[in-house]
Amino acid sequence: MTRLALILTSALALALSACSGGDDDAGPVDDSSIAVATNSANLIEVAQGDSELSQLAQAIADAGLGETLAGEGPFTILAPTDAAFAALADEGALAAGGGEQLRAVLEGHVVEGRLDYAALSAAIEEAGDDGHTITTLGGGAVTASLQEGAIVLTSATGRTASISAVDVEASNGLIHIIDAVLLP
């Protein structure tokens, strides 16, 4: 039995040392604009756990979308930050519409399916100068384009938002954090 333990320990040590080595020729990777996390929490739980997305989490609950976005999915949420919601409140853009309007706005930030950064970038490149059209849960359209190296989303009303963090993982989809609320 001691001989078997020695063989297994040696094999494990060899495997670990092989995995720990890096490619000395590889340069540094600049992933500062890409937030990647592995998460067993669903989209709602991830939003509730992020201090910059607390207003989004509350708005989802207020609009009655919590059950949908906590469901199986997958979904991709284009998630406005608290600062984006504060700017929208300063404009008074949602004041008159109530719950129905809030739901429509939020559905314009949800895409059915998993749309990761790599797939979105490829779709934008393939679409060319006109940008890639994304159909949202609410049935509206958001156009994604590349402007000065950043992905910019444009709603049907012409309102724009830039993606500041991408591919935030949840058990039932992804979140891309954006700097403005898109209006349908």
C-alpha cells in the first residue's frame, strides 16, 4: 500500500507542477475591461449582491420580472448601474409611466439566451458599420456597435449606453454592466 501511495503522490506532484508553469514568451493579458466571474447564484441574486446594481434589483422586483429572471433562462441582462438609474431619475423620464413603463424599460435590457462578449463582438464585426441588432425580451431592438474600441448600445429612441463590465456569470445567464438606462 505504501508503494501505491508513493506512486500516486508522485503523479499528483508531477501533474501539479506541469499545470503551474506558464508560457514565459506570453505577454501580459489586458483584461481590465472584462469582468469575469463564475457564480452559482442566479441573475437576480447576482444583481442583489452587487452594490452598484441595487436599484436594478429593486426595479426588477417592482416590475414583476423577478420570477422570470430567476428562472431557468438563459438570459443576458444589460444591467444599468445605480448611477445610471439616478441620472434617469434626474431627467424624470419614468415618472409618468408607472409600473407598465418600468416593465417595458427593463424588458428592453434583457436578451433571451446567453450573449457573451466574444459572441457580441463577433456579431458586431460581422454586421459592419450598421451595427448588430439585438432583439430584447420586450420585443424591441438595441443596436450594438463598436465606437472607439468600446461596445456601445443604442435603443430605438437613440439613447446610448456603453458596456463597462462584461460576462458577469450567473447560473442562468450573463450580466453586462452598462452606464445608462436605455429607453424603448
